[in-house]
Amino acid sequence: MKLHGIFPPLATPFDHNGDIWKVKVQHNVSKLNLTPVGGYVVGGSTGEVVMLTNDEMARAWEWVAEASAPEKILIAGTAAEGVRETLERTKRAAGIGYKVALVRTPAYYKSVVMKPETQMLFFRAVADQSPVPVLIYNFPQVTGIDLSVETIAALAEHPNIIGIKESSGNQEKVQRLALEIKDGFQVLVGQAQTLASALNAGACGGILGFANAAPYAAISIWEAHRTREYAAALDWQKRISRPARLVTAKYSIPGLKHAMDLMGYYGGPPRLPLAPIGPDAKREIEEAFQDIRG
């Protein structure tokens, strides 16, 4: 399974009652279908996955699969704290048509899962029984656990573990992963504000929340890198770095959803306890996105 390019981890649209809004799920996906994104991640951190019930998550998988263009690769975020629940979610998503499982590091029992042997036991046990290939999700800002290059290299030897979404923001680590791990292991990054440098370091693409609002801007960096137009990639990187930082690091999901509304997609409200941003933050995001609108 080749995962090269830009993959938006889809935001979850909610209506005024706080329910997942099917019409807006389909609206966003139908617009993204017209772009050259490689596919969609459903059930990632950008989708407020920790706020969703299992049934809601399954509905989101189904609705995106129904609306997705056939050439788009569907990736399901299926992580739970235990192997059994992770596998149940993975099998359910695979039955709907998802081709890859994005599996985040468990983090609740930190004194145990901080150990590399426990991390490897978890991912190998999932990969052994998963009906689809597994993509590791390393997100230490959320989990408090940063998988080492050595641990990832050991996991890469498993035939059903095909790559990693590396969201630590550590460019030196991305380079080490690209250089030191076996050929064919795919490294995708999770931060749009460092996409160009990550691609130069050896990443094959990105799973970028920013691409929910501005897919063409992210794709422009990827395409410029692919065609070795490095000056163009750097120019686009400079243009998106500030807006990408605003809708990820500074204002997070509420900021991203406002940017989506601004750019013609549906963002809408986040789910409590997340709250919509205020007028000053909205103005800051609107100003930052002026240069990349359209």
C-alpha cells in the first residue's frame, strides 16, 4: 500500500445539537474529491476522535466511504488502549472498505507503556491480527510517549506494519527514520508548518489537519518537492507556515474549524469541552489565510 502525498485527517462536522452532521460530512468530502489529495484519514485527532462514541465513529467511517471518490485511499483511526478493542475497531473499519489502520500509541498506563518492549508487544499484537496494514501513529504531544527510532525500526520488520505518522515535529528524527529503517517503510508527517523540510529529510507525504481548510496549498508543496522545484516548495512553505501554526499549535481544532468555514468547507462548532474561538482569534486567522484563499 503506497501512501505518498497529502492526506487530510478529516474534521468531524457537528450540527447545532452536537450530533455528527451527515450532509456536511458529504459536503466536505465531495469538495476534497476534486483535489489531488491521496485519500482521507477518518478517526484521527483532528476528527475529535476522543469525543466520539464507537457508534459515532462507525457512522463517520461509513459516511466518508460512501462519499469518497474510488481512487482515494481510506485510512481509519482505530486506536484504543488495548489490543482487543483496537482490533475490533480495525476489523469494523476494514469491513466498511478502509485499507489502512492508523494506530496511536497507548498511553494510559504510562509506567508500563513507556517501556519499548510493551510498545512493541502492542503494535505487533495488533498487526498480527489486523486484516489491513497498520500505520503507527506517534504523537508524543498528546500521549506523552515518544517512540524511539530503534523501537520503530524493530516494528518496521513486521510485514503488516507499513509506516508511521510522525507528529513529534522532530526533523532530525524524520531523517533518521528515512535513512535507518528498511526500504519501503513509509514516513508521513503530521505538521504542515514543517512539511517542506520533512519531505527533504525523507518523508513521503503528510497527514495534515491544515489540509482540511487549504488542501491545494499543502499539495503545492508536495508537488513542487516531487518535481524537484525546491524553491517553489520553500515559497509555499513560507506562505502557509503562519496559518498552519494558528490552526494547529495555537488555536487547535476550534481554529481549524473556523478556517474551514472561511475557505468554503464546513467546520462548524467543536464538541464540548472544546469551544469556538472568539472574535480576535477569528480575525487573526482570517488575516493569515488571505494570501492562500482560492
